[in-house]
Amino acid sequence: MNFKVYYFLIMVFVLMSCKKVDIDDIDNLNGGLIYVIGHRGMGIQSPYNQFPENSFISITKAIEVYGVDGVEIDVQLTKDIDLVLYHDDKLETSSNGNGYVYQYNLNELTDFKYNRDIYANLFADEYLISLETVLQRYSQQTIKPQLHLDLRSWLYDADLYNSADFFALYATKIVDILNQYQYIDNAYITSGSVELLKEISQRDGNLKLMVESTNVNWAIENVKDNNWYGIVVYNNSISKSDIKFAHSLGIRVSIFGVKIQSEIVSAVKKNPDFIITDNIPNLQQILYN
């Protein structure tokens, strides 16, 4: 068989096998609208995204170029009780730093550069940034982008704090900075620690608090018991019926682990309220075209 004909038939098969989504069938607590949330900005680094996760350029490109509804970013507490954006437990896995975030002051952390891996932009250095940098950029906008803050609740110096003291410091800092920049209405706070979320709730009951877990029933139960906002669950860990049940209780659902076409279609068909994606253009094409 001629190679071009073979290639054409393969492409036809792939296109025909792609499942379609009827966006008119979406039924959620946003009136059928699924918010597009960029995972750590533009998403995890890949051949399609050369920018480091949680970096300034990744966040601003997602919001200002692609027009996402918001971004999910990872927040850690520094040695001097400030807030920096960084995902990993150890600095050396993604930057030229060593050790843990909590061993450094903020001004030291923002001197660390992200590593340049095989997918990285080789022509620009990207440094760690503070949460305040993002808040300063967007707090004055008439329509503010959603900021989904994933709090890294287990990363602290156990020689200095017990968990209760650490959660109290962390909660106070989060609430204070969001109030300072008048971002309460557009912030979504995510954690797998119910105790940390309780500390935050005690300081400001207006914040949208979301429990993250692979155990859907446990997450729903904790949100219901505490009258919180929603749950954050890996796409493969939740079903359409799980989401329908959460919605029946008034609980919003955010799904992550969504990158390739099949994952995006699967996620959309479950009717979540938010999708945290590593492939912004593909999700937008499915939802808007």
C-alpha cells in the first residue's frame, strides 16, 4: 500500500475514533460552564510547553495569552513566613537550589533558577516567584483570574513547629495576603489537610475551601460536614455519578490529571465545575468550538 494512502487512512481512523462532546449537555453548578484552569500555569513541561511550572512566564502566558479562567499554583511557606510558588518537596528536583523551601527566606528563594530540562526554553532564565508577585499583577483588574492555591501542608521544619503551630502560621499568612490584595472572592484554597483548612476557615469563613483527595467519599464528607466549597480529585479517581452526587449536595468539583484528548473528553463528559489541565488549547477547543 502506498505510504501516503496508509497515513491518510490512519489519520481518518484517529479522527473518527475521537469522541465528541456536546457542550449543551454539560450539567453542573456553573449553569453548564466548565472553568478552564491552567495547571501550574501553562501545565507540566512537555514538548508543547517549554515553560517551568509555577513560573511567572507560565502563569502570565496562560492568563494573558490563552485567556484561561484561572490557574492552579502550588504554594509553600518560607523560613521567614512568606509564600513562594513551588511544587516539589526538594528544590534540587526542579531548580538550582538544594534542600527544602522552608530552609530559606523568600529573597533567597527568588534567586534560584528553574532547571533547563529537555523541554525547557534554553534562551531565558526563569526564577522562583512569590505569591505576592501574582497578586500584585492581577489584583487591580476589573475581572480577576481565578487563583487556585494548592497548599503544600506537609512541608515544614519539624524541629521548629508541630503541625498545629505550622498550620496556624500558614493559615494566617494565606488569609492576610488575600485580604491585603482583596482577592478573597477569586481565590480557591485547596489542601489534603482538613486541619489546615479548618484553621483557614476560622480566620475567614468567606474563602472557597476545597478538599483534595483520591478518596471521593471522604472528601465529600469533609466538605459537607464543614460547609466548605468543593473537592479536587484526579480524573481517573472520580466518576460522573460521583460528581452528580456531589452536586446534589451543592459541592463543586474540580478535576485534574487532564492532558491528552481522551482524558479531556472523559473529564468534560463527567460535568465537573472546573478542569485543571496541562493542555489548555485542546480543552478550550473542545469547550468553545
